[in-house]
Amino acid sequence: MTSPTVHERAARHAALGDPVRLAIVDELSTSDRAPVELRRRLDLASNLLAHHLDVLEAVGLIERSRSSGDGRRRYVHLCHAALDGLVRGPALAPDPALFVCSANSARSQLAAALWRHTTGAPARSAGTSPAERVHPGAVDAARRVGIDLRDARPAALATIDELPPLVITVCDRAHEELDPDERWLHWSIPDPVPDGSAASFDAAVHELRDRIRAVVAGTDAR
């Protein structure tokens, strides 16, 4: 199946913007339903249901078929593949990556480690004004998800001679200070260091891991 165009995706989003049509899709997400069942379950008049089904069918979200039992009955089923393309899927290849923040003591260190762990691809990190050490909170948070940062050391971005294909700033300050090449990416991750709590470092880990999983094709669910 070919990927939907942006216009097709927009039309599907528009169709789902109506609460009744969204409820129909929810109802069909686990079970095909006859129109009479949908009318009963959603308390809809037959002409109103017909209108909503026509809209959903026109954008490819549902199909209607005749029963192989009672030929007078029809069933409505959801086209699950049409939902898959509503939001853009993974857009990055698991290439070597460099993650940049200001101190290189927490977010960029965690991001690089998670990139390696999740994708299997090489990753480094660096800072615009590197700290003397990786923050203990980052080391502990990494340990809690099975990653060892005990030997990690902050590095200066200026010491990196050759940048990899993918560079991602994970710190607003570094992103704004560098005014980077438009090919660089930016993830605005809150800095856990000022708060210093385990919960703040864990939140950074979870957000970074979720972002990596969301944008990289072929990542697993570790």
C-alpha cells in the first residue's frame, strides 16, 4: 500500500474531527458492525448514520460489505491501514549520531547512550561548555534502564573534527547559541539538573527514549 498524500491525510483528519465519526471509528476498532448495531450503540438516526458513514468511506477509513450469511445485511469495517498513515511514521535512519547540549553532563550523554542502546548505531555527545563530569543523577537514571554511564566524560563540541550525518541538539541553550546548520535537528528536552531529583532525570530518559523510538525506523521496544 502506498503512503497517503498530505491531502489524503488532511481529508482523513477532517473526517475524524467530528465527534460522532470518531466514535464510529472507535466502535469499529475492535469489531465490524452492522449499521443497525451502530445506530443502537451510538443512538443515531438512520439518515444521520448514513451521512457519517458516507464521509468516512469517501476518505478511505471504512468499507461496507454484504453479509455472506443474510445477504440483506451489510457490515461496516474499519480500514486499519488508513489510520496508520495519518501521522508520519519513522523519518530517520539509524545512522551515526551526535547529541549536543551545553554542559554535556546529562541530556546529551543520555541521548547518545539511548541511541546506541535502541538503534545499535554509533553515537557520541558533546557540549558547548562542557562540565567537569557527567552528573551523578544521569548516571543513576541510565543505570535504572540498563545503561552504564560510569565511564562517560564530557567533551567539547569544538574538539570534534568531523560531524556525523545526524546532529541533534537536546538543549535549547545550545541550539540557540550555535544557530546551527538547518540540517541539524533539535529536541527541546527539559534540563533535569536544576531540579536534581531522580524523577527529573527519569523523565528526561523517558522522553529521549520515546523520541528515538518514534522517529527511527526499525527500533525495538526495549
